Amino acid sequence: MKPIAVFPRPLAVVLAATLGLFSGCSTSTYTVQVDAIAQPHETAPASPPAQSYYIHSKNPRLDETSLRYKEVSDYVKTALSAKGMYEAPKPESADVVIDIDYGMDAPRVKFETVSAPVMMNSRDRIETRQVTHLERQPDGTFRQVTQDVQVVVPGTAELVGMREEVIPEVVYEKYLKVSARENKETAEGKPAVEVWSVNVSAEDKSQELRKYIPILASATADYIGANTKEEKAVKIDEKDDAVKFIKKGM
């Protein structure tokens, strides 16, 4: 008698569950890099906290009349409002000039070390089992008949450990740069004094710059006027009140 497989093969199920366990679920948390500087020039004179501002693009390639620029500048204005700052009615009356730059750099390949499951599979085996059924007799009655049948019992998959693999990944850096400089005339050839600057970036596989701008802007709001001394990693959840505040806008 030909062996009959009576149980589904569990390997695919085990692998799927294991990979799902270690790869994690989709998350709304982002890791951004923040580099903030306040009064970077040692020779800069002490100045009171600026309240009013005039905002414009630091990057000449950005079209200030585009809808994208308007959306980004609105997010930045909302972030500034969290620090009590407001847009001056006229550029010349502003305490500071806010320079903004944003965009996405060209893709680059990043090598990442990940953990992968190591599975051990046992072979299928054939077992003889007894099967009882009713058999009709010539006189029309039925009687129980027991016979031996061969069945295939699939092998099992067992997680025996983890191994590290280095895999290439194409990533894109999305960035938002916001800085403030004094809005006053300077001696010929001297740049206006920079009061503070905040550079925020996020690097991963996503190419959705528009989705990331509110995330980057919320991090900017937290570090305006601060000095991180070096670039630091910050985790931000898109469900945070700060992100909702930025998305709500002015």
C-alpha cells in the first residue's frame, strides 16, 4: 500500500513564525540624528532671546513659491512657535533671519549586520498505524475490521540558534536644516552672526521625504537654542503630541 501523508508539513509555519519574531512588526517610531549648536562663535556678543523672525530658503535651488516649500516652511514656523517665536510683519523688523534647507540625498549602500535563524530539520518517517472501519458482510450486516496502514509523518523544524549575516541595503538620507542669524547690517565682508542652528536627518530605505518632514521638524523644535555638542540619536514616535502639534500647523 502506498504511504499516505496525514499531517501538514510544519517547516514553513515554523520559519514564518520565527522570522516574524525576529524581524519585528511595522513600527511608527523613527530614529533621527540631531546636531544643534547655540552661539557657535566665541566672539559673538551676547544677545537676548530672539522673538520675531523672517524666514527664507538657504538653498537657492529650492523654489520658495512651490507648494512643497510652503508646506515645509509652515512646519518650521509651527516648530518656532513652540519656542514663543513669531513671524515679523516685515522682513526688516525681524530680530533674526531663519534659513531653512531640506531634501533627500542620493542613495547609498549601507551594510547591516542582522541575525538570522538557524533551523534543524528532521526527515520524514513512515509509521504503521491501525485503522478501524465498518465492513459490510454478505448477509447485509456490518462488522468492525481493523487493518494496518502506512502513513507519512513529516519531519519537524527546530530553532537551534541564530547566525549573523551582513546584507547590503540601499538607504536615503532625508534632512532638514534650520538656522537663525541676526537680522542686522554687518561690516563689509563679515557674515551675520549665527544665533543657533539645528540639523536633523533620518537615514533608511524610505524615499518619502514629505512623510519625514513633520518628524524632522518636531525634533527641530526640541533643540532650538540648545547645544548637543555632537550629533545624537533621538527616537520619535509619529503619534507623539509634538508630531501632532507640528502636523496641525499654524
